[in-house]
Amino acid sequence: MGDFFLMIAEAFSLGLSAASFDVDTFRAAGSTPELRRLTLIMVFFAGVSRALGSAAILALNRVPGRRQLPVYLSEGLVFVGTALVLAACAVVADRIFLNDRISDERLFWIVALAHAPFLFGILVLMPYFGEGIERMLRLWSTILIFYALHKGLAMPVHAALIVAFAGWFTHFLFAATLGRPLAGLVNAIRRFAAGRPI
């Protein structure tokens, strides 16, 4: 049990280092099985934090207390999937626009790690400031992707901007086309976890 909590603490530490623009954290992203595991755990808890920030939605939909934990856990898993899809889209963008300038695996884990700001997603729960905080976290994450590519992997500014923007655009196209059936699956998971539509 002690090892389990230590692993969670290490995942949070990794996320906080990434969120604070630590270059070495991004240079080492995904370089070992342990770092890959910690990155996935960090992204999972970032998703749980975002779900906690939206707790008011559960209250408005009268989701029973016993159902709320499964909802938070399912949101964590959904967020991991979302982060990995965005990372894969960045890899595709790099191949198309920059002729595979950097390692697919390194790029994949850097983009996943750049979701670290969402560890603060619970702050969205703050009255009056929630929407602004959500936007700030998204902007923070986007800037982290560019920063990690430029500083962590020494990519030129224009190349880092192309990958960051093209990755986002590829993800947008995916969500608007092939992602629609997946969105239905995600909604089904949410309904199953909550016991009702949310």
C-alpha cells in the first residue's frame, strides 16, 4: 500500500514539474517504462481533478453520492484517452508537415505530459471564476506543448508552432469525423457510471 501512494506522489511530482516548465522533465518524457507509467497516472488524476471541478453538474443532475466516485474515476480514464488521442494527432501532424522531424514516441509522451496543468482542474469549481480558469488551463497546456518542443527538444520556433497548431487542428478534425462514434461511447460510459444521463 505504501508503494501505491508513493507512486501517486511521484506522478503528482512529475506533473507539477511539467506544469512549472521544467525543461529536464520534458527532455526525459517517456524515456523509461516508469516515466511512461507515471505520466499516465498523472493524466488520469488530472482528469479526476477536472471532474471534481464539475461537481456542480452532478449535483444538478441529482447523481446519487454512491455513484459519484465511479463518475470521477471514469472521467479520469476518459481524460487519459483524450490526452493520448491528442498526442497521436501531434505525431501525425509532425509526419505530415515536418517529415517526421522527431521521434514519434518522444513527441507522443511530451504532449501527454503537457496535460499536467489540468491537475488544477478542481479549481474550476470556484464560483464566478470557473469558466475563466478552465480557459487558462487549456491555454497553459497549449503553451506547454510549444515550450516542450522548442526548449525540451530544441525544435526551431516555427517547427514547434507548426506541430502544436497542426496537432490541435488534426485533433479537431478527428473529433468532428471519426471521433463522433467515440463520443457516443464516452457518453455511454458516463451514463453507466452515473446511472443516468449527465
